[in-house]
Amino acid sequence: MHVLLVEDELTLASLVCEYLENQDYMPERIVVDHAMKGQQALALIEENTFDVLVLDINLPDMSGFQVCKTLRQRGINLPTIMLTARDSLDDKAQGFSAGADDYLVIPFAMAELVMRLQALQQRGKRSHQLQQGELLLAIDDHHASIAGYELSLTADEWRLLLLLVRADKVLSRHAIMLQLWPDESGTDDALKMLIHRLRKTIQKTLQQGHLAEDTVSIKSLRNVGVVLQCR
């Protein structure tokens, strides 16, 4: 099991890493990577494959809530357990709303953490798919296909397609930009180019499979927004 621990308290992080990596009775070895900041964690997750994320809420650069929400916006469904000293119902609600799968209050028993990690790993192995018509998205694998023909997507194209499928309605350009670029770094021209590239990728796949043009299409509605249509 490959675990990413995001915790800026070095004493606690060291204890957790040492305990998890010395569980000789486990059916599989636990390997733990450690990050101290949210942005560092996001970069590691983009570059590596983890089974479970253990995420502290209070981080130096951004909250654990923000980290989790950013992952879900990017279409990354990594099973996540949040660690926090705060045990109020409102805090837990905020964590689950951000996309967390579980919540553990500090101090906690290490054995309980192990049990929760095992449960989350098994949950994460279950297939998670979205489908509209002939379009199928395998969330965990970042894999998309139309009638069995694979779409070769860039990371940004995947995020846009996932956003449109999940919305299942017309989205304003402003709403799309806020989701794709929460730091407000996106521009209208960048979004236009991204939509154009995704359309070209979809069209290429439709041609490959000798499928009708309206099998999957992205429609731009003037002064309204963008919508994905599938049949």
C-alpha cells in the first residue's frame, strides 16, 4: 500500500511513518511518502500513484479542505482520510463536502489509522465510472472512451471533459474557468483553445470509430455557456 501523509508537525509525521512502515503482520508492505505543504502534496499526487491520502487540515500554505477540493476538481479520486484536532460537526461536514472519505481526530490510536487505511484502500479499488450515452469515463484511471474507442486526452482536456460530464447541464464560461483555474490564472482565450482542442480530440475518435458526429459533441451557446451532448 502506497500512502501519502501530508502533515507539517514533524513529530507526529515521524511517528505515523515509522508505525505504518513497520507493520510486518500486514498482507502487504506499507510505503509512506511525506509532504509538509499542500502544494507539495498536489505536485506529488500528479507525479505518482498513491493508494490512500492521509491529510492534515492545518497546513502552512493551504488548508487540507482546499487540497482535497482541488484534487476532486482535477478529477483525482484518491481515497482521503483527514487528520485534525477539531472534532466539531461543522468541521467534519466541511471535510466531507470537500471530498474527504473519512475523518480521524487527533489524538488517535495508530491501530485504528491502519484499519481505516485498509478500508479506504479497498474502497478505492472499486470501479468508479461515469457514463453518458456512448461516452465512458473511468475516474480512477483517467481513461475515457467513446463506444470502446479510447480518447487520447491531455490532463487539461480530461479535467474539462470530466467537469462537463459531471455537470450534465449548460455551464457558463465563468463557472468553468473557476473550476479549472481556481487561482484565477485562466483566461477566456485559454478556455477557448482548450475547448477547441477537446473538440478535435473527440472528432478524431469519432472518425476512428466511424461514429456519427452527434454521438458526443460540445456545444457553445452564445451568451449562455457550454454543454456536453451525448446520445
